[in-house]
Amino acid sequence: MHSNNFPSFRGSEGREAARDATPLSSWLTEGGEFQFATNTPASGQSDMPHESIPKRQRSNARAMRRAMTDSELKFWNAVRAHRLMGLKFRRQLPIGNYIVDFALPEYRLIVEIDGSQHAAESNRNKELNRTAFLESQGWHVLRFWNHEVLSDIDGVCDPILRYLTSIGVVFADSDQ
């Protein structure tokens, strides 16, 4: 079996367990051909979370993924593809009427990377309302300044890992 280098988490299924949970024979039809799962449950309605997101907002999120700032790109390169302790980050994720920079949906954690425009007094109430809404939806928001990400990416990743540890996430491999 293919071995991966992703650490696993206590209390959640690891990649190996998920892969082994469904034997390949269950994907075969009686004729021996593969059948593929669909994203539509028996009720006929999709269980995909983006179905309830308006097309315009989904389009805006897609455009924001293509036009990331230097600090967002640096953070994304540090965490994408499970690079940070095997965590699955999503970028430019629509939540309610907002699009958050980065999120860990499994742990209800949002990481916002803020530029100088967020420090302006005129934007302060908008940011407070945004954070209040996200927290009311069960999300925890961590904010970092652009210069923090650009100058000390480890100093940004450390508080994320400390927060996750504080809510009970146990990392099997803590080399990172």
C-alpha cells in the first residue's frame, strides 16, 4: 500500500483508514466495470456546501483565488496540500455574505491576512461586524498582518497550531 508522509490526528480517520474503508470490489458493477459515486444523495438534492452560495459570490471567490496578494500567496504556499501538520486549508471560502481568506472547515477556524486598509478607522466597524457574524456562526477568527506573514511565516503558523491544540486537536507528528 502507498505510504504517505501526512501526520494523522487522534480521534479522526486518517488517510489510510479512509482509503481502506471501502473495498474496491464495492465499486464494481455486476459486469465488472467501475461505477462512480455521484454528489447527489438519494433525495435528489446535492450535499455540496457551495450549492447554497449565490453564483456571483462564488464567482468573486474564484476571482480572488486568482488574484491573491503576496502575503496570501506566501501563506497559501506554506499550508496548501496539507503542508502544515496535514491540515486541509481552503482559500477564499464564502461564508454567509463574506469571503474569508483561509479556513479550516473541519475545525471551524478562519485565518484572515489583513493589509493596511483594515487598520483604517473607517473599516474598523465593518471588520468588527464581520468577525461578530463569523463567530456567531461558530467560527473562530485569527488575524495576522501582511508584514507578519511576509517576514515570519513560522510566527504565523505557530498561533494556528497552538489554537488547534487548545481545542483538543492532537497532532501525531509534531516535527513541524
